[in-house]
Amino acid sequence: MNNRTTAIFGPAGTCLAAAASGVKSTEKLLDYLASRGVTAFEYQCGRGVNIGQAKAELIGSKARELGIELSLHAPYYISLASAEAEKRDNSIKYILDSARAADWMGATRIVVHPGGLGKLSRAEAAELASHTLERAVKAVRAEGLNTIICPEVMGKINQLGDLGEVLGFCAIEPEGMLPCVDFGHLNSRMHGEMSYPDTLDEIFASLGEERAKLMHIHFSKIEYSKGGEVRHLTFGDERYGPDPAPLMEELARRGMTPTVICESDGTQTDDALEMQELYRSYSSR
């Protein structure tokens, strides 16, 4: 765990504005983000870890030069509680592949989706997922990789990964794991009834103050239905939440210094910078 003195903010992947300006490589994207004042970036391996060591090291060198801290999103198809042992074993491989790529590029954290419930009860799925994740952590550490593993709070109710489950996963290795709390996902699971103070109180009680202050955050406004998440939106949406301003105020009030990654639909860089400005304004009061 590091001892940074402020929160860092950035997008997941390439925003529409960067793509429209002709940005095609991650190195050029980092130049674009630095010119905008971004301080974090989450490299996307959602569809597979398809990056070699030389390319990853080049990206890492560029990010360090520009003062941008990297994280990496592991493949979406990880399934920690699959009924099929082969799929659980493959999930461990995907996490290990992600940790290797993160290490090459100097990314400090990898974000991991827990997967579905299958035909198991929530308790059964959480127990099986914990066992799989424990094996994955051991495999990662056996290679000498110190990447922080961040299980993510998911947005659909029939997915594994409510807040309590994710906090439970993070007990597997207290010094090497942090939750990725996606507040848009959480708000979708709770049909718009999420409370920032209550959520953060639960996180602090589970992790302790030092770890909680450094948590990993995903944020976007998200449309939801009875089953939870439907689709990611932009900060311009006025129907669905959550509102970023009260969260930024809470983070500043509590002296938190997390990584905050924006996953808005196409406007993730602009929206990340809006959150960064809000956080800094509340921190200076």
C-alpha cells in the first residue's frame, strides 16, 4: 500500500474526444490525458490480456514520465464461482496473466470481476469464489508479483459481488487486496437508494482506516432496472445517479486518497476531471 497524499483521477480506456482527435496508441492517449491534467488511467484487458512485455514496459515508462498512475482491468469473463473446475482454473490463469502485464507496465492494481452465481446460493457462491481467489492470490505471489488485487462490486443483482461479498474477499490477504467499489454499480443494485456515508462507514469498519482511505473506486452514472445495472451513462444524464459531488465531498472530508476511475459512456475523461476538480475544491476548504 502506498501513502499518497491526494486522490488520483482518470478514465477507463479511450474517450470519444481522444479517439476523434486521432489518438490510436496507448502512448498517445497518455500524452492526451497528461495534457488534460489527468493523474490516473486504467488499461483495459476486459476481452483478454493481449499485450506483450515490451509494449507494456513502453506504456509504463510513458506513464511514469507523465506522472500518471496505472491500473489494469482483468478480463470480464473471470468466473470465480463457476461450477466447472476448468473455468475456475482458467480464472486463476487470467488473474495471473493480468498481474504479469500490470507488473510489466508498473500498474499498481488489477480490477477483477467475481462473476456470476450460477445455480448456487449467494453464500455458496461467495465461499467457492473465496477459495478460487485465494488460490489466485497464492499463484500471483508465488511469482513475486506485488500487484494489489481489487475485486469489484458488480451492478447486476444476479452477479456475485455485492459490497459485503467484496469486502469479505478482501480479507483473504489484507496487505495485498483492496475493494474496487463501483458506486454506480452499487447504486444500481440498491435501485437508487445508496447512501455514501453508510457505504463508506461499512468500508471503514471492514478494512480499517488506512486501507479504506486507499480504496479503488469506479464511478459513472448508470441506468438501472429491477435486476440492477442496464447501461453506463454520462454525467449529463439527469434521470439516473449517482451524483458525484456528494461522494467527492465525503472523500475529502474523511481525508481519503483513493484511485478514482471514471467509466462514463464516452465522456470518461471529462467526467474524471470534473470529479478531480470537485475533490480538490472540497479538500481546500
